[in-house]
Amino acid sequence: MNIKGVLYGIAAVLPGTLKNKSGHIINLSSAAELRVSASVGTVYSATKFAVKAISEGLRAAVGASGVRVTTLYPGALASELVNGSSDAEASSAMKAFYENYEISADSIARAIAYAVELPIEFQLKMGVKSRSCMPNDLSFR
């Protein structure tokens, strides 16, 4: 999802979650935010850094209101993206990357379910290690 979509999504749900003093906003970023690579695309990585900044700012803004904010950093999700480049070199690099790191959409769904079921006292930032979602930062609020 692009930055505009993240902002619109937050704007759509935040008033209700703050009013109810509960809710859980989950933003999907990308492993590209965790490590910038020219082959993946610097601009793409920059948009994912923006998702992280927005999520961290939102987490600070909602504070102890009862609204939770979780950011997931999946790697290469099974999609048509692997076939999207007309540049032979970029296409080859993307296919090789997907062969090693592709994960299924249901893996992300399970990661979201895991995040939602955690006790309210936990804030979770999840990233991808190899083909599975592994917590890389689990801390108390």
C-alpha cells in the first residue's frame, strides 16, 4: 500500500478508535524498509521508511488511549509483482529474490492474527526472516 493509502486508512479509523478507547491499527510496511538495496529500489524503500515513521508517530500520538498500533514488515509476498518489470536485469534479480524469500499471503494473515491476540501490554514490530514471520522487537508498552 502506498503512503497515501496508509494515511487515508488511519484517518478513516482513528476517530472511532479514539472515541471507543480501543482498537488496533495494523500497517504493512516491507522488509525493504529494514535494508535499502539499489536492486529492490531506493524510492520503494523510502516509501516503506515513511510507513515506519507514520506508524511510530501514530503510536506516540495515541499513547495510552487504548488504541494499539502494529507494523508488520513482510518480505516478498506471493503476487504478480515478480512479473512486473520489463527490464531484463531487474526482472531476473526479482525472480531470484522471490525464489529465495517468497512467502504466502496466509503467512501474513497468521502474523496479523498473532499480533491481534497479544495482550494489550505488548507493542509488536514484526519482520521477516527467511520465509517466516519472526518477531524482531517485542516490548512492553
